[in-house]
Amino acid sequence: MKIIKNIREESKIILKMDTTDDLWYLKNILNSGDIISVIVYRRIEQNDELNRSKATERKRIMVELKIEKIDFQPYTDKLKILGEIIEGENTGSHQSVFIGSDDEIIIIKELSNEEYQLIEEAINNYYKNSIVFISMDDEECLISTLKSYGLQDIGVIHSNKSGKDYELKSNNNSYFNDIIKTIKNISNASSFIILGPGFEHTKLYNIINKDPYFKDIKIYDFPETENGKRGIYLFMNDKKSENILKESRIAGDEKLIEKFLTNLNKTNLSVYGYDEIKKYAMENMIEDLIISEDVFKKPETRELLNIITGNVHVISNYTDSGNIIKNFGGYCAILRYNY
């Protein structure tokens, strides 16, 4: 994400989307009732017979919308916004717009400190590396990319292992070739983390390391007790992942939730629930406020954010961490100290 222009005295900011990750950030910055200006393309009506046979022309126009609904589909390349046109052609009618990477949007609202924080995080994430996980055993391989809001599954590849017909001594070349073909189609990958139980992950690692295609990409190989998504989460919670994932949002969220749960069981430095957290916030005792994106936009959350002096963490719904926070009602916190 980039800030094209920020006119604070007019409560107006122009943002340019650079990656699909930016759409998750934008979704959490915008609210129902906010005003945005975007470019849309309208069909030009053709009335004569000569023009009917031609491709329909489209006109590029700017419209100002009052947002009614925001539809974010994770792991897609568009954010859908439905609103009422309040300025421009067809004022008063409803319009759906789709924001994708490389699009610009003008937001007309007074942004909160936390919303500015999300924008800054999105800007910083643009410069971070794209990490791909290859989590496998001798039967199945899950390929996922690491996003700011969770893991995007690229696909599952099967070895077609079938008892006596499966020749381990052949190194299962077809299985490995299918995996390599898939990961070569992933754009902007800067590192591959291969992991899993058994020996297949190391065999694949050795093959990839000999392929000139991957000479500028970092390749890692780690044994793990499980494969699939569970294996990836186990890896992210392990100390061996710290140097590789130290700047990723999802890894930071995982470690923060682990700290919250540990404190909850051992030190009494973790609390949850809106009323309980507000009580501690009034005493300036909150070190980390952890909230789900479901409650981030609620009016009562805004009231809480106005008195919080600690760090604020908005957790994506599309991760295990997000599910844990939702199970605690959407509001969790780690205290600086207890009474």
C-alpha cells in the first residue's frame, strides 16, 4: 500500500493498493457510512443498429459513494464495496465497486490512530518477502503462502502412494515434479520453507537446491512431527522459525496468543472480556490489547481504544489465533502488572 496524498485538514486520504494483502487492511479501515471516491466504468448505451454489433463501449467516471456493505473474500484479488452514489452521475442509485491491487481509492473520513496504524503496517508489509510453505510427507503435500491475514492454500498434491505399487527407491519423481511445477508458478516468492515428518521433505529440498531456477530464492528444510496446515502452525510456534518469520504478522500473532494463554494459566497477567479489560485500562495497566477484527469497528471498542495506552493488536479472522480470540469474546489483554 502507498499513500498518494494525505490531506488531514480535509479528512481525506488517497491510497494505492499494491498487493492483495492490502485489501484486508483496507477492509478493516473502512466502515459502513464512510465516504469514498473511486473510478468506475459505465456502459455507453448504443441505440442504432450499426453500433449494436460492436463491443459495448465503457466510460471512465469518478463517483462518490456512501458505503453500505463491504464484502471481503479472503485469498481473492478483489474487495467488493456496495454503496449509494452521493455525488456524480446517477446520484441516489446504488453501485457496486471492486477494488483490486493497483487500484486507487480516496477515503473521506477522520481516521483513528489505530486505522493509521493499519495503514502504516500495510505500507511496511509491501517491502517484506513472500514466504511459501511446502508441508509434506510421502503421501500428501500442502503448498501455502504466508499472508498478513492468514495462510493462503495454493493446492494439495498427492503422491498416489498405493502399497506394493509404490516404489520408494524411485524417489517418487512424479510426486516431486508436480510439486516443483506448482511452486514455479508462484510469483514473487523469495523463500520456500519445506517441512514435514519422514524423509521426503529433505529429498525435495536436495532436488530444488540443484535446480538453477531457484538460485536466487532462499530454501529451508525442517523436520516436523506433522504435515499439512498443522505442521505449518507447529513450525511457526517453534523457536527455529523466529529468524525467518520475525517480521511476519501471523507469526507475531501466534506468539502473542501463546503469551496470553500462558499468562492466563500461570501468572494471572491475562484478562479477557470487554468490561474486565476496560476496568484495567482505566488504571493504565494494559500492556497489550488483543481484539478480533469482528469487534474492531464496534462503537464500544472505539471507546476502549480511547483510554488504552498500551499496544493494540487486531487479529485476523482467518487464522487459528483469530478463532481463539473470538472464543474469548473478541477482547483479550495482557497486563503490565496485577494488583
